Amino acid sequence: MKKSLYVVKYKERTIIISRDFAKARGISKKRLKKIRKLHKKRLKIIDRMEKADPKTDKVFLREMLQKLIKLDLKVQKLWNFEKSLSHLQWWRQVPHCNCPNPTFYGVSPSCPVHGFF
Ligand SMILES: [Zn+2]
């Protein structure tokens, strides 16, 4: 029997992709492979962010956030979704974020990742 889920793993982190969902969206195997690669990259970036110090590595954390956003836009495209910043699912789920409000626009100015101080 074919596996119904793809599991992308990096260290203890995982992302699960449903084969049926991919099929429903008309995603080819080749494209799915690219998506899985990008997800792995994401997990690596998040791992690096986690190890960073939110007090001294703000510049690094914000650079990594930009990378994540670019990566997510690529993933959206591969999934045949319209590119849209407001549909990014992951951008909040990053280490060291202290934003109070889980929406795209409501960021805390002092957040080491999303803020600007
Ligand atoms: Zn934040």
C-alpha cells in the first residue's frame, strides 16, 4: 500500500504532507519533491534560529525571517496557490517570537524576530 503521508524531518522537527491533498491540487511527484526539499530547508532555518540568542542576534533572526518568507512564497507557488503574504502559515511559528497577537499584521515592535527595535 502506498503511504498516504509524506513526512519531512530535520532533527526532532517534522512537517507532514498529505498525498491526497497533493493529488487533489494536481501536484506532480517532481514538484512534490521540490516542496519537500523546501520544507526541509525551512526546518533547518528554524533550527538555526532556535540556537540564536534573541538579545544579541536580532539581525540574524530577522534575516532568517526574510529567508523563511521567501521560501514560503516559493512553496505557495509550487502548491499552485496564489502568492500572498497574508496566507503565510508559518511565519509566526518561529523561535524567540514574543508577538502578542497571532495575526500577520499585529507584531510587537520589540519582538526579536518581527519587531524593529
Ligand atoms: Zn514576533
